[in-house]
Amino acid sequence: MEQKNKSLANVPIVVMVITVLIILIAPLPTIAVDILISLNLIFAILMFLVVSKMRKNDVFSSFPIVLLLFAIIGLATHICSTRFILIKGTTFDGRLIRAVSFLAGSSGGFIHLTFSFVILFGIIATHMILTYKVMKRISELDHNDFNGALDGAFKFIQGANKMRIIIIIVNILGGTIIGVLLRHEAVNDVLKTYISLSIGNGLLSVVPAYLVTIAAWCIVKRENLR
């Protein structure tokens, strides 16, 4: 019976590993990226609403593992969408990223794009600060399985934040090199394309992560009052 329970406990890990491998390796259609991004955002909103309505953390004892799975799949989705952007460039047809990129300033000039780029990194920076605050608060709480698992999940999220910055930089620099040297496109057009797509991609990655981190902050605050 005990071995059966251990096997069942490993099921989410196996599913997560398979899902991440499919996202990173399989030649998915662009519509699949749109679906993954949409699910990521919807899940983050639902988690935020559920946690904000909870009065006791015991109701959501599996939150740390759910948080870790969300963070890993979210990062894998960001890497996958970046791969599509680098490969397709100006022909990239991801609707969600294109829509957010348009709103962020792809329809305007470089000043508008620069402003949107600063906003993106401002959001990432505030998310990193909030992540640090959550980790600091967790370290002040009583040591138990829940808080230990939550601390482990946030160590991964802290690393994912740094990876997110690297991905954005690689997207812009790599895309510019590919566009100019391999596709022989104009530098201004290439920069505008990859900066705007990187902004859209980055926002769709960091906003869901930010919402879930706020949810975790609520849980940690409640845990501190117990």
C-alpha cells in the first residue's frame, strides 16, 4: 500500500517532465504556444483568486508543489515561444504575443518601444523584489513541510526571474544577428521586430508569475499570523 502511494505521488512529477520535454523539444504549431500562454495566464488568475478568498492555508496544502509546477511549465513556455520568435522573425504568427507587442508599441516608434521596454524590466524588477520578500518572510516562519516546500519553490522562481532576463536579451541580440546576417534585413526593421516581440513575450511570461507570487505573499502573511 505504501509503495502504491509513493508511485501515485510520483505521477505529477512524471507528467511535468513529459510536458516540459514536449514544450521544449517537440515541433509544436504556433497555435499550441498561444494555448500554453493562455492556460498559463488563466491558471495564474484562478490561483490568485482562490488564494485571496482563502482564510486558512490548510485548505490549499498542495500550493507549493502547484506553484513549482506552474513556474517550471511557465519558464518552458517562455523558452518555447522565444525559439519560435528567433526561427520565424518577422513572419512569427503567435496571436497573443503579436497582440501584446502591438499594444506595447510595435505600431509606434523606437521611443514608444523604449518606454515599453523600461516598463517590462520595471515589472520584472518589482517581481524579483517581491520574490525576495516572500523568501525572507518564509525564512522567519516556523520550519515545517509546507514552509520548506514553499521555500524550495521560490528558490526556483528566483532563478527563473534571472533566466527571464537572459531570455529577453538573447531574443533581441540573437534575433538581430539572425535577421541582419542571415536574412539580410534592415537593422531598424529587425530591431523593431525583435524588441516588440520580446516585450510582448516577456510581459506574457512575467505577469502570470507576478500574480502567483502575490498569491504566495498572501499565504505567507497568513502563515505569519498563525
